[in-house]
Amino acid sequence: MLAGTALMGLAAAGPARAVIILDSTWAAQGGAVGAEGEGFGAAKALAMEPQFCAIMSFYDGEQIGGSGTWIGNDADGTAYVLTAAHNFGTGNDPDNWTYYTRAGTEFSGKAVHIHPNYDANSDDTPGYDLAIVELNGPVEDCDTPPLLYGGKDELGKVATMVGFGSRGIGSVGQDDKYYKSEDAAAARNIIDVVEDPAPDGKGGNQLLVDFDSEDGANNVFDNSDPMPVDEYEGVLGSGDSGGSLWIETDEGWAIAGVNDWGDDAVYGSTGGFGRVSPQYEWIKSIFDAKFTGE
């Protein structure tokens, strides 16, 4: 565990930039000059695996601008979606977005619950960039809601991050020419840093990853592996804000983090996720989601 004080400057980078993948994977999947959007088949197929059926996209009337994950329905037929607070600016208006399941079912929002420690006007609370949205009906596209991670062993775990944002490759970063569809995409990474919540609620509560290049020359965090986790190495970004970070546990796949921020979206860039496990009480105060270990 790291206190994270020296890393807090990273969190001021702002919302992450895109689903960025390895150049080598992009090329192997058919990406090339003049065919930039053709290299993301593996990333899209990963996002379509059945364990990630709860992912959702947020549409503002012109484009997809945010992501989230359905975490269950209540007895009255209201669905609850875990996402990032900054998707709602400095307010809590659910009408900012129209909400779509991965299968395409459309919803409107009824209410938004912003984490009480999150301050939209401060760079000190990125780990609390969390919100839960109530939708105007039940989500029925998945058999069961996903688990939320309730443990303390995220460090060093292989994690899969999923969202509906724009795209790019590690040598270039985000560019519209890579974004030829609005399908979800996914990448993998290693959780390199785990921050406990700060006692005053003004820092910590983050899971951090970095984007390692094929040659291992862009490692950011000391004592972490400089090489890509596998061919799916990458980071999330613009339009992926609120997307989920998943780890595989003895009880099944579970959501460990919520995508909050990132920096340059090229090799050596970093990304931060609000850590779910310490927020058990806050989440349970809004909706009785199922955590691992219960």
C-alpha cells in the first residue's frame, strides 16, 4: 500500500483520454495507415465477453461521453448504475445523459448520488470521483448483477477495464481516425498502486495503472513490471469516464474500480480509478449491491 501523497499531482491531469492499445496489437488486428479503425477487433471482442454484460454508455444527444456499470435493480424496478461523479459536472442532473445498456436498451435517469467526499472544484479528491445513478426502470439484459470487490488484495492483480470511449494507439494517443464505431472496447493492465482512503477524505482511495510499451522503456511506478501484461495492455480515456475496472476473484468477476482520470494517453501514461472496496458503506446506503465476501 502507498499513501499516494507524491502521486497526487498525477490526478490533476483530468479525465482520461481514450481506449489506447499497443501498436503491435493494433497492427496484428488489421490497423494500418488508412485503416486506423480496423485494429480494435480484439479490444471490442474482450468488452463483449459475457462477464461484462452490465456495462453501459452515456449519450448526450450528439455522442457517447461517459460510461458506467449496472449494479442491480431494487424491488420497485429502479436500476442503479455506478459511474464517475465528474460525468455530471458540478451538479447532479441525471438528464445530462440518455443511458444505454451494452445490448442497446435505453433509459433515462431519475436521480444521481454523488460521493460526499468528491469536490468537483478540487484536485484533492479524485479517488472519490464516484456516483450512482437511478434509472427509470429495471435493467434486464443480464441474468445477474455483477459483484463489487470487497477485499483488500487489488495490488498486482491483472485487471480488465471496459468503456465506450474513443480510441488510439500508444505511439500516437487518441485520434478520431481510430474511432470508427461506438462499440465498447476493453484493455488489460496491472494494478500497480493501491491507495487507502485518507483519514480526512481529501486524498487516497485510488487504484493506479501505467501504460507499458512493448520494449519496457516506459515504466512509471517503481517496483512494477515494465513489460505489458499481455497483448491487451492499455488504458482507458475520453468517453470511458465512469467505466469499470474488473478483477477475477474466487467468487467470480468483480468491479474493483471506477475510471476517473488519465494523462497523455500514450506509452508511459497513467490512469486512476476510484477504489470500490473502501466505499462499501456509501454504496450500501444507496443500493444493496452484492460485494465479494458477503
